[in-house]
Amino acid sequence: MKHVMLLTVKLALVWSILGVMFTLLRLPTEPLFELAAAVTAVGYVAGDLFLLRYGNLAAAAADAVIATVIIWSLTALLGTPLGLGAALMVGAAVGVGEVLFHAFVAHALRIGV
């Protein structure tokens, strides 16, 4: 049940960050939910469950890279391609949000970070 709660919180966080960043950068907002769901699913398994053991910054950096790659590739597949610079900015914003989320995950799952 903890994982469902954490996935829900992470989805809300990523979706909010993507919404703000896409609006600020004047990017199309149609694929936001699909992007947020993909970033959440892959990032949770890779960054939050596996890499968080190696430290908050390592996991946040991995989440930022994962978000950048997913956003850059999925927007092209969905027909609204972003430039690499825009994808990097959005990925960096997700990475910053992940630093705070990891403290929440570590507390919820009792991981020493």
C-alpha cells in the first residue's frame, strides 16, 4: 500500500512540474499526463527503489536524466517533438523536485539516506 501512495504522490509531483515548465516554456500541454505517467513509472523503479540507496543526489540526478530522455523521446513519438534544450530544462526541474520527494520516500520506506 505504501508504494501506491508513493506512486500517487510522485505522479502528482511530476505532473505539476511538467505543467508549470511546459506553460513557462510555451510548449504544447496535450501529452502531459502520458509523459508524467511514463516518467513516474520508470523513475520510481530506477531512481526511488534502486538508486536511492546510494544517496539522494545520485537518485535525483538519475531521475533528471530519465525524465529528460523520456520527455525528449516520447514527445517525438506523440507528434509534439521538443528540442533537447527544452527537454533538459524540464528534466532538471524534475530532478530538483525529486530531491524533496526522496526525503519523503526514505521516510516512508525507512531507507537511510
